[in-house]
Amino acid sequence: MKAIGDWAAAVTFGSNGPQPQIFSEDNRLKVILAGLEPGQRIPVHPEGSSVYTFLEGRGTMHVDGEIVPVEQGVTVIMPEGAKRGMEAETRLVFLAAVALP
């Protein structure tokens, strides 16, 4: 078991994009904390089933061609293989749990 206390102290922002902090990873699941600066983005890509919970900021997720507004408190649940990406309008922090192939 791993408890995340002060996520704000753990998040890292990179000048060229997210610098994810891996909190847990095994052969089935990876849990990360990541932050984006305003204007930064993660390109659209397919991935395993996943849950993204937004802890701070505002932005958009692109999921299978649909644009989903995200902000603090929003959780987005995606099925296996959904193509997803995101873009930060403000500083954006999220916790993600992703099923591994």
C-alpha cells in the first residue's frame, strides 16, 4: 500500500512537458501524478483502460475525437484503446491510473 499525502509537494512541472511521478507500477497497473504548464499538451495516443482525476487547474482532454473540458474535481474514465491526449489552459495537475497491456 502507498498513501499520497501532499500531492502538491510531489508534482513536478517540466519546461518541455509533463514529468510524471510514478507512485505505483506492477505488471497490471501504473499510477502517476503529473503536471502541465499552461499551453503544454500530451499528444493523442491509444492506451489501456484508465482513470484520470484532475487535482488542479483547467484544460481539455481529447478522447476518441471528442473534446472534454476538465478542471479540479473532474474524473474521466476511459476504456481500453481509447485515443486520448490533453492540453492545459492553466497549470493542470492530474492523478492517473492506467491498466497495462
